[in-house]
Amino acid sequence: MPAYTSAVLVVDDDSRSLNRTAEALDHAGHTVYAASHPSQAVELFIKQSDIGVIVTETSVSGTDGFAILRKLALHAEPGRRFKTIIHTSCRVFSYAVKAIEHQVDAFLCKPVAPDELIRRVDAAAIKLKQAQELYGWSMMAARMYSEIHHSFSEMFRRNYSDERRETSAFGQGDQSQIALSYERSRGVEELLKAARLRAKIFPEECFADPCWNMLLDLWEAETKGGRVSVSSLCIASGVPQSTALRRIADLERCGLVRRIKDPADGRRVFIELSDAGHSRIREYVSLLKAA
């Protein structure tokens, strides 16, 4: 049995070839649906939602096999993924080019040995499983981001309202002091806490965001009166040091951070937010508050 099985739709107008392919995949542990006509293939694809791998000829009953794949894609519900394998008895270069253009997972020339076909279908099933898992993670991430965004919007709105009331109690307040107090609220710490909690639960590759992690770390350090060295910032990024150093260079090129030499130790360099970096983060916080 393969590591991952997937229902396979085999499309071929050659009944002998169709039966051989279906039997080989069935014996390998895959659920198989067979179609000898494009309309039958579309009907099966819509009805059988477990179909995840399509094996089709380049031409079926006078219809281009790639056109069949496009029709199936049009009938796929949002979030439905499938992998495709083209096999053909016509060794035409233009078919290979079309296969590349349609991002086909495998392009095979007949006769195809059963073991080779099974190996390709097994590989496609594994890729499909990985794509489905990644899609699931991304959907969960989108929901989590929406919930976090809503929670922090409410928190920022409450903090801002409280500061406005406190300022009114003392008469006319200095707007710059309001902004400073607002920046030094617990918002950044909560954003960092949420990011770290997220990293513990979800795979890192789904949420690698070193630039944002470093900007938040710099802002948090400055509001507490601290300074951040290059090595410390690399750790805060959550990615390997080589990647973090490249992202720091990117932030410098964007004018969001600057390097400051340590006057007490010429070998050490600190990183701090530039005026533009401060401005962008304040703008982001303001947008969160207003959302």
C-alpha cells in the first residue's frame, strides 16, 4: 500500500488501455474511477469529491486532454486540489510544452510500465496530501490572524479611549504625550506574545516573518529604554542567522532601521528604528485602532 492513497480518475477512450491502467492502480491500493469520454470524466469528477489524481490521454474522443483538465478545474469547488498525469502514445514536442504550461505533475509516453505509472501516481498522491495540509494550515492561519486583528483592534481602541479620558481630566493634554503613551502601551508586547505563541503551535515555514519580528523587537526595546545588538536581533527574528542578516540589510535598504556603533566597544553594532521605521509602525498601530 502507498503511504498516501487518493481516488484516481483515469480518462482514456482506448478501452484496453483504460482497463489496464485502472486495474494496475486498483491493485496498488488506489480507488479508481474510469471514464472513456470527457463528459463522463466531468460528471464523475463533480460527483466523486474524493478524486484527487487525474490520469488522462492527450486526446480523448476528439477532445484535447488539456482542455479536459481545464474543465475539471472550472468545476472544482473552492479549496479542492488535484494532481494531473498525462500519458500519450503520440510523442509530439508540443504536447510536452503544453504539459509544462499546465503544470502537469508527470508526462508519460506509452507504453508505460505498470510499476512506473503506480510510482508516479503514488508521488502525486503524496504531493496532493502535502498541498491539502498546507491549504488547511493557511486557512487556519487566516482565521487566527482575523481573530488576533480583531482582538488587538479592540485593545488599542480601549487603550486610546482611556488615555483620552485621562488627558481630559488634567485639562488640555499635549498630543505628543498622548502618542508617546499610546506607543508604550502593552500593544507591542501582546503582538510579540501572540507571534511567539503562534510559532509554538504552527509550522515555522507557514509563518516565517523575520522582518516584522525584528521591527517589533526593536520597538519594544526602545519603549523600555533598551538597545538591540545585531546578534540579539538575529535571535529575535526566529530564522537562521544568515537569513536574519539578509533581512536586516533589506530593512536598512527600505530605510526602516539604521546601525549605530557602540561607543564603548567598537566591535559591537546596535540596530535601531529609523524615523521612517517609527512612523510606519505608528501608522500601522493607528490603522489597527481605526479598523
